[in-house]
Amino acid sequence: MPTDTAIYVAKKILDGIKLSDFKFVDELEIEINENESVTLPFRYVIENNKLIINEKLVEYLRNRKEF
């Protein structure tokens, strides 16, 4: 898990949610453009059918000049 996801999960556990109640996805692929993508080899939370990820990270990856 990336640090922000680990903190999110830890906070939810402190709030009373069991670890077994979480849904996770491993190895997230983010499309950069129609020809390129980047794979993040980490575990992310899915909550209410929505991926919990920092949108600024996605924006940063899509706007990097190295791609």
C-alpha cells in the first residue's frame, strides 16, 4: 500500500471498520494518453465502487514530461 492508502485504512480501522470489510485492488493501471499508461504496483482501496486514490497523484502522472 502507498502511504496515503495505509493511513486511510488505519483511520477507518480506528473508526471501527474491520480490515476484512475493505475491498482492495492490486496493481492499478492509469492511462496517460491513448498510447501510454503507467502501472502502480500497490494495493488501493475500493469504497462504494469508487477507487480511493489521491487525484493529485493521477494528475501529476498524466502531466509528467517524461512520458
